[in-house]
Amino acid sequence: MSEAGGGGGGRGCGCRVPQRAPWSLVAATASLCLVLATSVCTARAAPMSREEKQKLGNQVLEMFDHAYGNYMEHAYPADELMPLTCRGRVRGQEPSRGDVDDALGKFSLTLIDSLDTLVVLNKTKEFEDAVRKVLRDVNLDNDVVVSVFETNIRVLGGLLGGHSLAIMLKEKGEYMQWYNDELLQMAKQLGYKLLPAFNTTSGLPYPRINLKFGIRKPEARTGTETDTCTACAGTLILEFAALSRFTGATIFEEYARKALDFLWEKRQRSSNLVGVTINIHTGDWVRKDSGVGAGIDSYYEYLLKAYVLLGDDSFLERFNTHYDAIMRYISQPPLLLDVHIHKPMLNARTWMDSLLAFFPGLQVLKGDIRPAIETHEMLYQVIKKHNFLPEAFTTDFRVHWAQHPLRPEFAESTYFLYKATGDPYYLEVGKTLIENLNKYARVPCGFAAMKDVRTGSHEDRMDSFFLAEMFKYLYLLFADKEDIIFDIEDYIFTTEAHLLPLWLSTTNRSISKKNTTSEYTELDDSNFDWTCPNTQILFPNDPLYAQSIREPLKNVVDKSCPRGIIRVEESFRSGAKPPLRARDFMATNPEHLEILKKMGAASSIDAEDGLRFMQEMIELSSQQQKEQQLPPRAVQIISHPFFGRVVLTAGPAQFGLDLSKHKETRGFVASSKPYNGCSELTNPEAVMGKIALIQRGQCMFAEKARNIQNAGAIGGIVIDDNEGSSSDTAPLFQMAGDGKDTDDIKIPMLFLFSKEGSIILDAIREHEEVEVLLSDKARDRDPEMETEDQPSSEKDSQNQSTEQILSLPQTVDLVDQETPENPLDSHSESSSPADIEEAAGFAPSEQLSSSTESLETTSLDGECTDLDNQLQEQSETEEDSNPNVSWGKKVQPIDSILADWNEDIEAFEMMEKDEL
């Protein structure tokens, strides 16, 4: 996955083999271990019926056809499909999305990324047609700046995966008989275009390159960057080595190995961890936090898979060294929390990003099944709460960043855990993923990314990795061996789930195999303890082994002790009080103030608690400022022929009926006259008992609300007067009052941008009677009404259409026209996964009013109960406070403390530099 989303491994659970065994033995032993593990576990658990597995597999095929077919019909030859507006996304023709657009190179990205998926799904005729289109239409010489990382894993990997399966089909004698390595020649051309990026003193590549002009030339418009992410530089070896092995041109593998060697040398020697970003010229770590998620993940993945594909022991030794550090410092089962590379006992943040969902799959390849099961189960509980994995969520499982771009990492780990355990539980997990995709993400022109998992709103986006990975893993999850036209065990998956043949390990092996690892680390035999677990150890006399690991985690999300279960449990048993956490702190509590004074003065543990507390308080301060904003609302069109399938994310108002506390408002819409709603309406009979449509401008929002309310309207929708404004490019409006008492306004008021508002206006022109639902979030559509209206052919596919939702990226508080009020500040955050800690999601109402709901705990023999009561009292105190009082006024007594803490953190950072 992009920004280092994990790929899992083609070998299921790894196998214990001699350290210097020939690769043929490695591959054979690995396959045998996977067969044994699967057969043993399958015999011990009641499997899903063959019929149901086939039904689900066919459903995956239909879903792929829906996504791929709409891309080919509405978007090709564009890079990606925009599923809400049913058109292609072309670089430069749509508003820039920042770094996300660096994956687009005007090279029909989705088609190339989908090539080997077509073969896995047994669509060989479509594959042959797709290859012909790639050879005929795709141009790799465009004047466009692209990400080296994304172009490598998606385009180069896609071409190599397509070539791998093309030659396989040709050998079978039915398809691709005309094929003569054309995809490989394109891959070689692209490889040479990427090589100038490696022209650095360190050997680490520049993060971006111009496909036509390369690096540094004036016309290239790139080559001035100094930093890159660890995954960006460390996720090249599989594709580049495969290209060298396929073509005999060793330069590609040499460059990729040099980059990996440099990253290994720059690891923090005492912790054996690597940071998130590194200076490509000096090798200095720019961001010194370390985890297994965004920015690092596929670096670890490619070390292990390079060993599997290339048979080079040094890659396994490096991976085992890193893995030991990960399990020692980052793994806090079932959590995986980022730490500082120089102070690995200190957590660097209090939240996790969704890209770490690949890690259980990688642990399966490693053979460390127990923590894989634990982390996967925790992630599944988050999914059951929110339908999808939010891009980031806190350690107490609240949404930190609400977006979900249909990432496949969790499906990938689900597939590998099923392969390793044979436990039908994972088939049920896969079934849930299919149902959620159809129910919440499916739209008439494909599948749309979720803009906010809490509201169910959509983003006009369907990334190429969705077709490259999601459908591949879901289909393989339910497929039997005879359902696939080739042996999947003969291939390994790249991080983008492209297939590379294992026989490459013995082809064109001209690369020097100097073992650079042993210069730094003496390989401990214990590193191999879990390389190939004996199935009797993995499932010791217990047919419900995996279930026994999952069971304690069943309620970890809904009923969790948020201060860290392990730390709290240990503290209570030792008789000590648990460490003070920022979210529990009360400035009026003398005991809390006393604890603050002691932090850093008594012991190293107190110092650790103090630093963590400072960081948490600064982050909490930022979060709570954002939580003063109201959450978005939904306008759902429920009349014929929409039946709730179209949902528009709307801006809320600070006045009128609060839809989060009252029942939704349902009614037909009618335009007001005058349309601006700034005077007494001349058509009160038209809006009586209906939801009035008003245009923004010429007067205050509150004045518009009063005028339509006086005319008998039951609600109002204000449509932006800035023609062409869209949620894709503009922040969400939060309508403020007029500086007067607005308690007289009793109806709900919502705001839509011009693009979203035009959907309702177009519906009125076409269907006259349009009924909508104003609510705090999308409601399930009416299946009975939809079924009555559908032709019989559509009834057979109950999930053909779900909510089409247009969404808004952020919330800011604005007043119509120039007003004397002081609206809330706008928080314009980056949405790049690599900078995920700076991204802001919507703040839901339940986060504003109470933290107790998300902080309900499962009592550890009663140990968390008193802490809960304390939190509840704090929450009730905050709820009783005046909601109009700003955060700054609430925390004014500790502002000076925060300033001091910032100075302390700067001093701490200087201390780190001194230690280096």
C-alpha cells in the first residue's frame, strides 16, 4: 500500500530452515509448513460451507466488475476514477490534493495496477484486452512530477506483475500467445526513468522525479527536496531486483540494495529502530519517532520479503534485528505505539494509524502468530465500531482522523491469518468487509472513499490500490485451490499485492552478496525461534487456540481502560498509583498539582511519566480546541428514485434545532422567494411545512432562518452563492449567529456548497417532488421502497447502490457577510498519511459532551472503577460549563505551564542531539 501499506507475504507462515540453506529448500519447506498449519487448523474448526464460500467469492467478482467496469467506462485512460461524479481524475485538470496526486502520472494508473488482479480473479480474456490497451495507449514519457515510491510499487510493480502472469499464461498455451515481453520492456523503460532519482551522495533516492526531464533540470521542477520517508527509500528492492533478474540489467538491484544498506547503517544503534523521515544527503534523521505504520511500514516488509524472493541471508538478519526491537519497544499488545528512536521506552504519540493493519500479515510471514491474532482482533473491533478503520485512532479507540480511503491492509492480514490458522472466524471477518463495502462505500459509479467514518460521508476518490489489493485478497480468502488458474504459492506479494515469481531467486544472480549485517550484529539463534513454528507448538493441543487469544480482546474497544491496561494493572498490584494522564488532569486538584511538581525529580520513571504528560497535554490542548467545532450534518435525498442513496455532507449552524440531540427533520424541499431569504417570503404557501432552499449572501444566516421560519418552513438549507464551490476544495461552513439572541430560531439550518446544492436543484428540475432528511448522520435507506421501484434484475443484487455522499474536508466557523462576531479559528491541516499527526478530523458531538462514553472500561478485577468515576466527574464538570466559553479561557491557568513544557521539550531534543 501507498506510503508503505503492507503487502503480507506469498508464503503464509514462514518455515524454520538452515541459515545457509539453498533457496529451493527454503521455498519447499515454507510451502510444506503452510500446508501443515492450514490442514491442522482446518481439521479442528468447523469450516464455512463450500457453497457459502463460493457465493462470497462470486460477490467479490461482481464487486470488482462494478469498480473496474466503471473505471473503464467513465475514467480510462485517466489515472483514477472519481466515483461520485463519474469521471476520470487527470492531473492538472482537478484541484490539487497535494502529495496524494504524486501517484498520478498520466499513465492509466488504475489499469496498470489492476493487471495481475484480473488473472487472480480468473478474468484472462479481460487481462489480455487490458495488456493490449496498456501497450497501445500508455505513455511513460510525460512531463509530470511523480512520487518515486508510488510509481515503483504501483506502475513498475504492476507492469512486472502483469509480465509475470502473462508469461505464465503463455506457457499454458491458451492465452497471450502473441506476447513477447512487451510489458517487461515498458518496465525497463520506466526503471531507467527512475534511476536519476538515486543521484545522491547517500544513495537514497529523491522522493520525486519528472518522468520526462528527470532531476534538477529547470524544466524538471523537482530535485530540491532534502528529506524522504524511510519506506519511500526502503521499498524498492523487490521491484528493482525483479527487473534486474528478468532483464539481466544488474544496475536496478544494485541501486535498491545501496539504499537499503544506507538505511541499515543509519539505524539507531542502541534501539535498532529507524525514524520516519531522513535527510537524503546527510543521513540525519529528521523525524525521530518510530513505529510500524505510515512512513516506515513497508521498509520492514521488504527486508523480510527480499530474503524470501532473493534468498539473501543478510536481509533476514536485518529484519530479525528490527523485529526484536519492534516487539521490545513498539508492541504493547494488542497496540502498536510509536516511540522515540533514542528513548524507545517513551511513546511518541497516543494514537495509531491505519497503515499498521498490514503488520499482522507480516507477522504471519515471520511465523509469530499470537501477536498477529491480538492486533488483528483489536483492529477488527475498531472496524465493527466504525464500519471501517479510521486513518488514525487513539489508544482508547476514539477517532483521531476520520478518513478511510478504502485501504486493503486489514483484508490482507485477514487473508494471511486464515491461511496460517484455517480458522473460519477469518472468513466471517472477510464477509463483514464485503458487506460494509457494499453497504457504505458502493455508489453507482464504483466505490467511494469515506471522508468521515462517523458520518458516512464520501470522498470523490477511488484509488488504484483498491483494485490492485482489496479484491485480490478478498477473493483469495474465499477461493479454493481449484478456483485459481495457477499456483499462488509460486509467487510472493509486493506491498501493492503484485505477484513476482519465486524462481527469480535463481535467475541472473550476479549481485555481490557481501554480508554487511554481521559487521554490526551477531545473529542470535533465538531470532529464528519463530521462523517456522511447529504446528504442535503453534496450536498446542487446543482446537480453539486462535479463539482463546481473541476472546480477552472482544470488548477491548467498547469497554477499555484508557490509561493503558497493562500499566494500570501492574500499578495497582504493586500498590502504586497509576501515572497521571493529560486527559485526567484537573488544574483545581491539589493532588494532581503535587504530582506535576514531582515529575522528573524523583526517578527515571517519574521523568518518563513527566515527558509523556507534557506531550499528551500539548496534543490534548490542540485536540480540544478543534473539538469546540460542531460536527458536520447530513442531507439525505430519500424520495424516488434516490431512496437514501445520495447523502450530502452539510455544514451545521450554531443556532436552531440541534440535530445531534433531536430527531431528524424530514420533508419536501421548496425554493424560497426571494431566493436569498433576506426579506419576508412572497411564497409562504410554497414553503409551508417544507424545507426551504435559500441562497447565501446579502444578509445574516440567522435573518434567513427567521424569515423562512415565519413562513412556516420546518427547516432550511442555505446553498453557497459562489458558483462552482465544492467540498473538494473548500472548508466546511459552520453558520454563526448575528450577534443577537437566536433562541427564537427553532428549525434546523444546514449549509451546502454550490456543487452539492446543485444536486438537489437538479433533482427538483427532473423529479419536481424531492424529499430529504436532515440529520446528524446518514440513515439506512428504505429497502422496501427501493425494492418496489427496482426492476427484477436489480433486485438480485441488493447492494448495487448505496449512499452516494459528497463530503467536506474540514470544519471552520464562518459568518455570512461581514459580521462583528469572532468565529472559531480555521484549522487547515495536512491530509498526507506521512504527516498524519497534523491531520484533523471532524469532532463528533459525543467527543464534545463526554469522554466517559469512549472511556468506559472493563474492570480488571475492579482496578479501573475508581479511575472511571474520577473521569466522569471531570467530564460532568466540563459539560456543565458554558459552551460559549472558549478553550483558551477554560485552560488559562495552565497556559504558562504549557509554555514551560514546550521549553522543556526543546531542551530534551537538544539533549538528544548532544547524545548523538
